Amino acid sequence: MKVLEVKDYHEMSSIAARIIIGKVQSKPDAKLGLATGGTPIGLYKELIQDYRSNGTSYESVCTYNLDEYVGMDPEDPNSYRYFMEENLFAHINVPESQIHIPDGTAVELEAECERYDLELNRGEGVDIQILGIGSNGHIGFNEPGTSFSSHTHIVKLAETTRKANARFFRRLEDVPTQAITMGIASILKAKQILLLVSGINKAEVMKQLLTTDEVDEQLPASALKNHPNVTILADEEALSLVKNADLKT
Ligand code: PGA
């Protein structure tokens, strides 16, 4: 894993945007793996800005999101489908038919997991996967203890995750208890992975991830150590408990 320390959220977002834009320019039909949450919003703002000023085209791009809440209608403002529409898709020219997000309202959830994996595995793999990290080390909604050989699957959300995400809801009770998520093995199939990390709330998990060689299912993000092309773009606050001398990547 390559760790790139950046000053702050703004710098993290603009460097990530440059990487994504560079990929889309060199490969107009790139497959982009996208994430939700507070972390990638700045990146998406930069992509929109660039689309407006420079016209980078997403006409041939395909997007694949990591996860969706179970039972959440795509029209619900708390759904990840809605989040992506608001924060990115409505503002760039990616065709609707090239957008992929798991369907949290599917009646047959297992069949939906299989369908999503088939979509992901069609043709070449994802070119760049954007990831955030939970303070418990989750990537996507793969909570601690998830098998590293997992493909798209249904998860019960950790209480810490529900509490962290409650800020997007009216009340904690409104936060769903289950989600459908790409598994660790599905994520690791991407050719390149960009993990974005910002803020003091992530300092402890970055210390856990970066100061040992251990690859352990209790720390889902440690699976990234098995991937040949991972860049961590983390800001000063997120790396504040890691000294350069301690880095084990
Ligand atoms: P955040 O979430 O970007 O809102 O911090 C990251 C995650 O839980 O994966």
C-alpha cells in the first residue's frame, strides 16, 4: 500500500479527483467503483466542477457502487442511490443505464447479490475503486469478522456504523439494520484502489491499519495489504497517530 499524506480534506479531494479524471481521460469507457458517506463528497464536487469547466465526459463510463441499505427505496433521500444522484450523477453525463447500485428493495436478496456480482464480473474488472473506511475498519459495509473471500452479500450493520450514519437520518431508529454490500473479494478484484481518509475520527483506525503487518478479518481494511495497487490518500489529522517511522504498508 502506498500512503500519501495530504494536508486536509480539500487536498485529499482534489488529488483523488485528478486521479479519477486522468483515468477517464485516458480510458473513456473506464469502470469506476464508487462509495458513499461523507468522505467522497468533496471528490464528487471536484468531478462536477471539472465536468462543467473542462467537459470531461462520462458518456462511456460505467459506475459500480459498493453498497445500499436493505429495504431502502431508491427514491428515499437516505438511500445510497439517491445520495449518488444528488452528489454526482445528476450533474455529469453518465447514462442511467451505465449506473450500477445494489437494489436494497429486492424481494429475493440473495438473488440480488448474485445478480450484482454478475454485473461486476462482466468484462474487465473495475479500473479504480474509491473506498472510505469506517472507524471500526470496515470497507463498504464489510464489518469486522467478514470473510476475506466474501462476494456481494447481506450484512447486519454494526451498532457503531449505525450510530456513525445516524447523522444522515432524523433518528437512530431510522437507520436500517441491514445492507447489501460488495464483499472483500469483490472489492479486491479492482485493478486499482484509492482509499480516502480524512479527520481525527479516523486516526485510531489508521494507526491500527498502518502500524502492523497483520492481515486480520477483524480489521476488514487490512485485506487491502493483499492487493498490488492500493493508494491511501489520508490527511494530517487521520495520520496524526502514525509516525513515519511506524509505517508498515
Ligand atoms: P464516512 O464513512 O465517509 O462517512 O466517514 C466511511 C465509511 O463508513 O466507510
